[in-house]
Amino acid sequence: MLSRLPTVSGVVDAPYQRDLFGERWADVDGNGCDTRNDVLARDLSAVVFREGSGECKVLEGVLVDPYDGHTESFTSGEQTSPLVQIDHIVALAWAWRHGADRWSDAERLVFANDPANLVVTADEINSAKSDSGPAEWMPPAAASVCGYVIAWVSVVDAYDLGITGPDREAARSALTRC
């Protein structure tokens, strides 16, 4: 899969703008729940939903972080919700620089809300990862590298994005150890 990804420079003329990826956490699958709560419900254990929300609004849960293996408690609230975040495995800004700048608004909205490209993680890890590809960032836990790189390459391939030489080499190197 990695070998068939086109090589690109990662430089585009139009600057990245988050709003071009549409409504944050839209209900693109039509189940009545926004994407953020769908992903929280999928990735957390011991989930508690708001009563009467139709199992849509996650109030509490426990995260075993996919990137470092640490356990984090999640409690919904203005001060606490930002501590556990939803990460785009292939970051929106990275995708923009590698082909998403040519997509329609509808395609960008689907990408931004695709559960295959989303995981729950701690805010520090999401901030450290930022909009990096594998050449610039890998999960802090060695045991998490394979899963991350496999998911990252799968998303890049599924959306026909290009890849830079350094990201290709970092992904290839990681995959040889899986």
C-alpha cells in the first residue's frame, strides 16, 4: 500500500484553513450523534451517557491512550473535556498540504469526520503530534507505532493523498519492524 502512494512536495499555494473542512464534529453518518461523541463512545470504556440523549452525549469514560498506553479519565465539562481530545490520525493541515486542497467541501467534511481517521488521546499527545506526519512524530510508546503507522498509511491511501519522501521513509522503516 505504501509503495503505491504518489510522492508530493507537501507544499501548496493556498494556506490551510480549518473552516474549509466544514462543521466540527458533524453527524455525517446520520445516527443522530455528532462525530466527537461517536468516537468517545467507541474508544472509551466504562462510558456514561447523559440521560435522555439516546446514548449520544458522553459524560464520562476511561481512556487507555492508543499512543502511550496511559489511562486517563474523561469527564465532560468546560474545564475537563479539553484534557481528552479527538486526534485526526492524518491531520487536517497535513492532508491539506498533500492533496485535500483540491477536494470539494463535501469531501473535506467527510474526511474530517471519518471514524477511521479519528482516535481519542490526551491533549498533550495531540498537541505534540500537531499536524505532523510519521517523519516528524511517532507515538511515544514503541508498542503503539505499528498500529499508528498502519492506520496513517491506510487513511492516506483511502483518500488518495500524496506523501513526501521523508514520511514515506519513516513509515517504511516503522512497518519493517511490525
